[in-house]
Amino acid sequence: MECKMTKPIDIRASMCDHNGFLSAPAVFALFMDLASEHGSAIRLGMRDLSAKGLFWLTVKTRIRFHRMPAMLETVTADTWPEKPGRIRCNRYYVLRDGDEVLAEGKTEWAIIEMASGKLQKLSEVYPGDLNHLPDVVCAGAYARIPEDFTGCPEIGTYTIRSTDIDVGQHMNNSAYVRVMFGAFTCAQTDGMHLQEAEVSFRSPCFEGDTLSIRTRPTENGLDVGMVRADGTTAIAARLTFGNA
């Protein structure tokens, strides 16, 4: 079975930032949508898993940004999963204009049983006829982002709304990213010159939960934590900035 999906993507107005270019949160959402679509094509989609009482769980995501396409541009997206490990697997993504790579990313996934929350062995779920590719992007280990944001300055709070909830009945992964970037002003995001964003999803959040958004400076950017009222960290993110 073909293990790579390639398709054209139109950069629509709803995907763009205040400058008219594809936004960083929209890239996270786009990659999630690609994973969902291709997952269904290889019999690992939401309906395939839900029929077995299972659900995809995003563990970590890293995206590198090279050039953001402008509104109404048409670009090409590629996605493919690596050969799965015992309980986790990376999926890779490339957004390109011809041979020029615009953004690239990888996501670490797992599969859980909805009723018990237990992780499933991927060998028991993955189709055996997938032809896995050796290609890798964003090579290297994911960052170890400290999840303790005690004493770090708060830049905002956010109460989770019904529109943030996904079919798993918790806050959608892309919603965290949208809220995180929304805590910064337009001027602040312009000044970041974002090169890379990595997000580690630590604990689920639900409608009505309130998150405290906190930051901690790093050598090349910021760590961002979204902390629940009980002190647990929902996500820990690392933003890496470049020069203008």
C-alpha cells in the first residue's frame, strides 16, 4: 500500500496572518488535517480506530519554518508515516513550492484505548502491507522542555471553549497552538522571526478549564507553558527565533 500522500494546497484567507501569509498555527492545523486524511487512506483513520474503541494521541510536534507562502498561493504538501515502533511512531510532513521547502515537520503519535486510556501496541493496529519510506525530516531527538513554569511571568489566561474541543472530547492540539500564539501581539510575532516551534502535549484539558500562559527565555527564543489551575502543565513549547 502506498505510504505517502502528495496533494496541492491552496493558501486561503482563513489560513493567513495579519500580513497575508500562512500563519504558524495554520501550519500545525494543516499538518494535522493531512495526517487525518492520509490516515483514513491507509486504514488508520478516526473511523477505523473508533470502531475498535481506539483514538490517535499526539505526543509531540516539531515544525521548522523556512518561508511562509502568501494568501492565494498554491503549494504542495507531502506526508508519510515512518515504520512504527512498539507504541509510538513519527509522521513526517513537507510543504513545498516545487523543490523549495517552505515548512517541514514531524509528529510523534501513539494510539490509546478510549475506555481505559492504555497505550496500544502499534503492531496490533497498523496494516501489515504498508510500504514504509526511509525519508526523514526534522531529524534528531525532540527537545527536552522543562515543564515546571513556577515563577515564570504570565502573559495571559484562556478559558477553554466548546469550539476548542475535538472528537476525543478534549482540547484539540491545534487549538493549543492557536491560543499560544494568540497570547502575543502582532508586533511581537513579527519580531520573533520564527524558525522552529516544538510542542510537547503533556496532559489533556477540557471545556471550562482555565489555562495560565507563561514564558521562560531561552538562548534563542522562548519556552512557553500552558498551565492548568491545579498546577499541571498541559503543553510545554519551545519557540526558536532567527534574525530578520
